[in-house]
Amino acid sequence: MAWEEFVIGKKQKRDVGEFSRDLMDNIVSLHESLVNRTYRHGTYQSFYVTDPKLRHIHKASVRDRLLHHAVYRVLYPFFDRVFIADSFSCRNGKGMHKAINRLRQFADQASCNHTRSVWALKCDIRKFFASIDHGTLLLILHEHIPDQDILRLLENIIWSFHTEPRAGVGLPLGNLTSQLFANVYMHRFDEWVKHTLKSKYYIRYADDFIFLSDDRKWLLGTLPQIREVLHRRLRLLLHPDKVILKTFASGVDFLGWVHFPDHRVLRTKTKRRMFQKIKASPTAESLQSYLGLLGHGNTAKMRRCLLGEYWLRR
């Protein structure tokens, strides 16, 4: 089952093709190494992608990535039941569009249907994946997983990578397990927000999170606590240029959209990038993808312009 999931969209890849030619032998060999406790995670292939900003990707071998899928299939259902409802990144039935709809719902509730002003505190963690501390992550995993064989395997995966030149720190962006580990890591912060800070209106998507309140002083007072908890418990720092406190009515930039009490508009950078891509590669697939994105906001005029640009370039 893990192989069937892993191979989707990858059958034409050279390394996947080479692995699949001796598929049963390779799977048996992997299984035996796990049973005999001789499995050792391999090295990574390093490259950069623009998505839209430059990202450093580390890609494991097919053998190791297949194992990542198997581990993910076992661990995800357990941890997904543990996570708070308002964590939206890399979870089944969640995602970016659910997060922005939840933000609108919270804004309505916090403002008593727009009868009072609401403030938004938006934060972003500096170099999130590159800053995740291995020791802290493993301590959190030990709190949830009693099986020592599973823990040894997870240690093997986690310690297979570190952010140069800091040993014991960082998760590779190319690993499927990194997405799960990131949510497990940040769940400690989510719990503090809900149980200690007692914030009713809090949403997190990966390393972006936002608080809403009608009390500006309360939000300002929480900021030093947020910094302290992230640093002391998780060895993380807030991005100094991406901590923003403003009224919701003035427009809050979150997950690619600028949100207002009664509508949302696409972020200027996202809009510019979308038109640049349509001009460079006016494919029907790209058009449908962007039209689907625009369907989540107030974008009637932009949709018409996008369609016009598409047909012009075609």
C-alpha cells in the first residue's frame, strides 16, 4: 500500500523506475533491514526550487522515501486525533482554504458580527524547518510513542539530516515525514495557546499563525509570552519583520489573501506571480488551477482579466 501511494505521479522518474525493476527484492531487503534493526537512512540529493521564493530541497533515495510513506501511514492517524482543530497544514480535510474560511468565522465571532473592532496579531517563525531541534522533537515523540523500535526508527530518520553547520537541528523539506514532525513539534505550542493562554481565536498553518481579539492590550501582552514559550520550549524565534498587529478592518494579510470583515482579495505578489505564469505558460491546466484559487475570494474582475490574458497568449 505504501508503494502504491508513493509511486503516484512518479512512475516516469528515473530513480523510481530503477527501484521498481527489482521491486520485490528491494522491498524484501528493506523489510529485512528493519526486522534485523540494521536499517540506516541514506544521504540526500540537494537542489533548489522557486515556490515562489527560493527553497533548498533535500531529496532522499527511493528506498528511504518509501519508508517515509510507510511510517507516515502508521503515525498520521494517531497524531491527527491529538492535534487541535485549528491547525490546518498538511492534514486530511483541512488545508489553506479551510483555514481562511475559519479566519472569517473567527472574525465574525470576535467582532460580534462586526459590531466592534477586532485586532489581529499575525506571526511567522524564522527559518522554521531549518530550526527544529532534534532533541526537543524526539522528547515530544517519546511522550506519545511507547514502542522503542518505532522510536529508534524515527531517530534514524530525524538524525539523517541537519542544517549546516548546526548538528542536531533542522528537518529536510523533501521528506514526507517532515510535514508530520513539524505539526507534532508545533502541537506543544498549540496546546499552550489553548490551555494556558486560553485564546479562543487562534489559527495555525505550518509556521504562520494568527490571533484575533477585541482587546489590543491583551494581544500586545501575549507577544512577549509567545516569544518566550517558542524559544524556551521549542528553540524557535519569531521572524522580526513578520510580526504584525493591526485591526482586521484595515486588511490582514494571511495565507496569500488580504482579509477584510466582509470580503478578501488576493495578495498583490500572488496576483502578479499568477499573471506572469499565465503569460509565460498559458496552459489550460494552469488556468483552471488559478480560476479555482480565485473562486475563494472577491475576484470577479481579476477572473475576467485572467481569462483575457489566457486567450490573448494562446
